[in-house]
Amino acid sequence: MRCCPSSALHLLRFVRLRSCTRRGRITLPFWIRELWAYMKLLVNSLYFNSLTDSDVVFDSVFEPVFWTVDYITRWFGSVFVTLVVILTSSVLLVAYLVLLPMALSTYSPGWIAWHLCYGHWNLVMIVFHYYKAAMTSPGYPPTEKNDSPFVSFCKKCIMPKPARTHHCGICNRCILKMDHHCPWLNNCVGHFNHRYFFSFCLFMAMGCVYCSISGRNMFLDAYNAIETTYQTAAPPYTFKDKMIHKSIIYMWVLTSTVGLALGALTFWHAMLISRGETSIEKHINSKETKRLARRGRVYRNPFNYGRLNNWKVFFGVEKRSHWVTRVLLPSGHAPLGDGLTWVAFPFKKDLIPV
């Protein structure tokens, strides 16, 4: 039995239609699907690599916005540094030109000696540690090949990252044991300048509290004098007297405000140092603690050597005399370790015997 050519043609078309049908749905021809897959592969190859994910794509799209924010932050960093210098210098001017002459004429020799010694020691510690914190490099991973161990890759630098290293978007590079980027220093706080930053905060807070407490009575006298002048216009104060009173009020309000804010910040960082972690690691450790808790496990910070040992490592104390020469006096010694390798201690034992 033979079929006509037209019937054969219809049968062939029916067979092709059946071959393109899956579960009752008609699919596109193979050559169209092949071309579409090739186009998708071509588009993906423009941005995809083994380290790419949705976050990297998002960052790439918004890179101009991030670049603008980082540029403005860098510019404001110079403004903040200038502001710190101006405010600190203004307090010193008031202290030397107004408070010191009053103290020399009213205080006893013992109190004068105490204020001169403590005030100048505090000032030296503030200036020294601020300069070192702002000018010392926080530490960067090596850009050349080396044998240093690493725990991950930076998606921005496309370079291996040692433990406790994080990328700073403002500095645009990875920082060893990064704590945070401080605009008041216009610098990152990392492995090599973390001690300078904390010491600056500590001694600046101490200096502000010292000025606030020692100048409280002068502030009350100046405030009452100005209130009396404005309300009764008696006794007659000269322009110089008014400027002195306003300068004392300015210094007391500024030091009291900064002392409270900086004191809280110093206390926060002291807690972090006691636990052997940085500001960034605080958030990471909190997430890990919650994640392991859901699995019935307990997370332990591998870099927590015990409170005393954490402070020894942080300040670089290797013997008892270092508590004086390296903590209470200006010292430019380097921190313990190179910031590339870290030893994890599972229990709290005496790391540095003194």
C-alpha cells in the first residue's frame, strides 16, 4: 500500500510536532534553545568568576555611588582632623591664658605642682598617641606571593586575606586586624595603630574629665557672673572679664560633653579588648554564637586568651616594667606579632609571664 506524497508530508510534520512536544507543551526548536543558552553564557561571562555572587554584582552596579560616598568621607576626614586640632588648641589656650594665671594666684604650691605635672603628662600622652594613630599605617596584607596562611579571598582586592583581615571601602584596601575606619584620624584602625587609637581615646577622656572636674567651681562662678551682668548690669564687668567668663564656660561645656561621649566609646573598646575581639569581630562572633546555638553548640572566640593576657597582647607588655614604660609613658614599640598569623588558644593560660 502506497501513500500519496501529500500524506507523507503531513505525517512528517506530525512527527516533528510530536517530537517538539513535552507533557502537552510545545517547546522551542533546538537551534533556538541552543542560541539562547549561548547568549546567556556570553552575558554571564562578562561579569562572572568563581568569586562572584549577587553582592558583587550589586556593588559593581552601584560603584559610582559608593565611590562618591568614599570620596566625600575621605575629604571629611581631613576636616575632622583639623577640627580636632582646633578644638584641642582652643582648650589649651583657655587653660594657659585664663586658668593657669588664676590657679597660680589662688592655689597652694602643692596643688599647683599637681596640676602642672598631671596636666602636662596628660597633654603629652594625648598629642603623642593622636599623632601616632593618625600617621601610623594600620597594616596591609602583602601583595606579592608569600607563605603566609590565609583564610579567605577578598572580593574587592581579589587577593588572599589572612585571619582577622577585612576590606575597608574608604581606604580601598584590606586592613590587618581591622577594627574600624576612624574619620577623626582620617585613617583606619588596624593591627599596628590600634593601641595608639585606644590610648588616645583613654587619655583624651581622662583629660576632659580632669578639666571638667577641676574647672567646675570656675564654671559656676563665671556662669553666675554673666547672669548677674545680663540681669542687673552690676557689678560693672569689662569686656576682658566677659571674655574670660565666656571662655571658661566654653571650655567646661566642651570638655564635659566630649568627656562623656569619648568616655563611653573608650569603655566600649575596653570591653572588646578584654574579650580579645575588634568592633567587626564583635558582630561576627555574635552571629556565630547565634548560629551555633541553634545547633546546640557553643561558640568560643579563638583569639580570647583571657582578660589579662588580652591586655598584655594589646599593649605589648612582656615584663612588669612595661606597664609603666609602654602604657603610662609614650612608647612607639610595635605590637606583638605581624598581623598575618595568629595563634588560637583553646583555654585561658598565662600567655606572657611577667
